[in-house]
Amino acid sequence: MGMERPMTSAERVAKRRAALRAQGLRARTLWLPDRASAAFQASVAQDTAVINAMQNGTDTLAFIEAVQHWPDADYDWGPGGAP
């Protein structure tokens, strides 16, 4: 009746993944933009400048602000309704 050895981190991960698979879940790797990178920040700055330069930028910004918490936010699509 000796002490059981502690699980290694690889064994813990394998056990956890097996439990998740048993629940019907599937592992996925998700790659996201690095928001701290200079390239991403330059892209955001360029996109922002384009939006700000638009003639109807006020409407565009109102739409973006309205849908940023989608679907919680209500947005007035105007007389034509949603696109």
C-alpha cells in the first residue's frame, strides 16, 4: 500500500482531454491576430483613417457601435430595414 506517484503534466492534460472528448467536445487550435504587433496596429490605424474619411462616417460609426455587442444592442436600420 505505497503512495501513488503524482501524475505528470502530460498525464493530467491527457486525462482532461479524454474527459472533454467523453462530453462530446472536440479540441481546436485558434490563431488570432497579435494585437501588440506593429503590423496589426498599423492595419487598425489605416482602417480607422478610412472610416473617419468616409462621407457618411457618422452612420458607419453608429452602426459599428451598435453591433459591437451583437446581438444585445438594438440598431435602427432605418426605413429600409436590415440589409
